[in-house]
Amino acid sequence: MSKMIIRSIDAIIRMLDADYIENADIEEKIQGVCIDSRKVVEGNLYIPIHGVNNNGHAYVQQAIEHGAKAVLWERKEQNPPHEVVVILVEDTTAALQQLAKAYRDQLNLKVVGITGSNGKTSTKDILASVLAKHFITQKTLGNFNNEIGVPLTLLSLSENCEAAVVEMGMENLNELSFLTHIVRPDIAIISNVGTAHLENLGTMENIAKAKLEIVEGLNEHGLLIYNGDQQLLRDAAVEKQIPGYIKIRTFGKEAHNDVIVSHVHQLEDGLRFSINEDDWVYHLDMIGKHQAMNATAAWIAAKALGLSEEEIAEGFASVEKTGLRNELVKVNQCLILNDSYKSNPQSALAAVDTMEEFDIPYKLAVLGDMLELGETSDMIHYTLGKDISRYHIQEVLTIGDMACYIAQGARDNMEHTLVRHFTDKEALISYLKPYMHKECMLLVKGSRGMKLDEVVDVLVQEQQ
């Protein structure tokens, strides 16, 4: 069965309560939606979105040539097409969201919504792997976790999907509240609260408050799972006055949690850990001790959905991971830990902590700018440089406008470590190339906007 919404054009019109121009048969079936005219395939509903630089309405002919059967069309736009059914709406983005909500309400499945400053994508990958051992399961692909990506994720679910794991991001207050009312999760997971989006939200308390908005869309008798080691989250949960019919389970390393992770060991082939001091020792096919926390959140959700220990263990051992997060790549004699998808102080220290677990004599850390940290960004970067002084790193290499403060923090606190700051990738790559022929470990970590994955790509390609 096709993994996408399959409805007649007439049904979609009714789901949107919209007017239409009948240029073709409205009983024809739509198979999937697409917002990019270049990627439209036969049978799609094309939804033209107003982007920062482009208006999707301008590309409707290309979408029709690729096989679009119908299009959404904002009333204010001129010259609607004549070849296909045109569904008239006030705002195509709002219509996309309305269509996704209506479709989700028609599906008979369990939905787990996941948010958090760090770890939401890894938690999504772990949980989807586990649930797939028992249910027909789909998950958010890539980072489709915003006001457009979440609706597209829901509309990509197949009619026979039994469990969906949906990642939800946010940058401001009220955004998660909006998304969770579309998703209507049965289970909500908050992996943690960190400094990501501090620039927009101002305080850590506001970030915790924003994450707790996920409960607002929880189905009645739903389950909230959150990181109980974080006082910020515990306080925000109390302040939220969560209705009594919602069950709450906390996880973490501290004894006051409902579910406790312990005996975490990093091995070259993944993690070993226990949950609730049970005799069962789990193996997680991922790198980084912090992933045991994410796995524990997934464990609670899986248990709530009726999975057995055997199914959970099997899922943990075979996770299909999203790229650029804690990827280990061997290039000649150098082991590269590629964690270049995002960065903030918490995830950067977690990455350095992961590198510390490997018994390799010479270690280099490439650290780029951490973006969206607000007015105190320079001090936050400096503090990271200071904090990594407790680790055994032979070289700290920084790149980016703000990363120079990481370098300064490292210089001031790491007497026997070589610290160098680079202003361009080419110089950094040239410096790193000889290390591919030495027994060493290289961490590459930076915010997505720094595109440090390009550094890894060049190092890998040139050694092939």
C-alpha cells in the first residue's frame, strides 16, 4: 500500500470545507501531497507554499506537468490553472495543516509525539525501531518537525499504519501548542531542556514552559514522559497543572524518577545499560552514553503500548539512525565522530564525553559556532571551552565567529592542549588531512548552519 494519504479530490474538498473550480473529475483519487513542484509525482495534490523567497503558485504548471491531479490555490492569487481541479483556500499553509489534522483524526493508530532541546531525533529513531517489532510503524523523516514538516509527516502515513512517531520542534512559545493539537499524540515525550532557542525564549524557564505545551494536545488518558533529572522540567510540569487524567512517568539517573537508567557502558559496538536495576541488560546500537537516557524514554513508551522485553531489546539492537548524529566513520587510521547536525553546550559536552570513552591515545575536537544562543552567546561559548578542560583532548580546533570564544576558554584552562582557531573550512581541512594517516580520533561538532559535515565529506572522499 502506498505510504501516503489516498483520498478522492471530493473528500479532500470536504476535509477542507473549501470551494473549488471543477476542471476535472473530483471523484479521482489523490495519492500523496507535495509542496515542491520539482518533486511532484503522478497523482499528487500540489500545495503551493509562500516561502521566504518564492511563491509556490508560480510553479503550478511544472507541478501539473509532473502529474499533479489537483492543486490548492489561494483566492488572492491570479490565473489559476485550467487543467486540474483547483481547491480554493485563504491560506495554503493553514490548509495544509487543516488537511493533516483531518487526516490524522481519520486514522486508527497510536501516535507518540517527541520534543526536546536535545535528543528528540535519536529518541524518535530508537522508539520507531522498537515499535516496528510489534506494529506497522512510521516516523518523521529527517527533521520535518516544524509547522510545515509535521503536517507533511502526518499526510505521509499509510492507511494501515498502526504506530507513528512524530518529532515536534519549536522556536517560540505557543508553537508546540499549535503542533500538538494537530498531532493529537497518545503519548508525549520531552527528552530534555537545554539552551537551544535561548535567543528567542530568553530564559531556560521559558524553554521548559514551551516544551510542556506538548501536553495540551494529548488525547484523554494520554501519557506524558519527561526527563525527571531536570529540576526545570519538574517545576514546569507542576506549574502547568496537568489534568489528573493524564498519566505522568519520569525517567533519569536519579533515584526519585519512576524509571531509572543505570550501569551505562560505552563499547565500540554501542551501549550496554540496565533499566530499574533489572537483570535484563540492553544493548543499544548507538554511540554516546546520553543515548541511554533517550532509550529509557522509548522503553517507557514501548511498555505502555504493550511491547515485551524481547521486542524492546531487539529494537534497541537495530536502530535505523538519522544521519550526521554521532556517526562513526573510519578514514584510514583516523576514527571520525561526525556529530555535525546541531550543537549547543549540552550536546557538545555529550559528544566530547562520548569521545572520552574511546581508548585512543590522540584526540582532536573540531568545534564550530553554536547558533541561536542570544545575547550571552560569547560567554556560553567561552564556558564550553572552559568545560572541556576536564577531558583528555590533545587538540581543540575551532571555526566560526563565535567559536573563537571556545578557543579562548580552552586556552585559558587547558595548559597542555594545542588550541587553534580557523576562519575558513579549506584551511581547517588542509590541517586535518595528515591526521587521517595517524592513529587518532576526531570529533566534528557544530550547528547545522556551520555545515561542518562538508569537512567530513571532503576528508572521507579524498581518502577513497
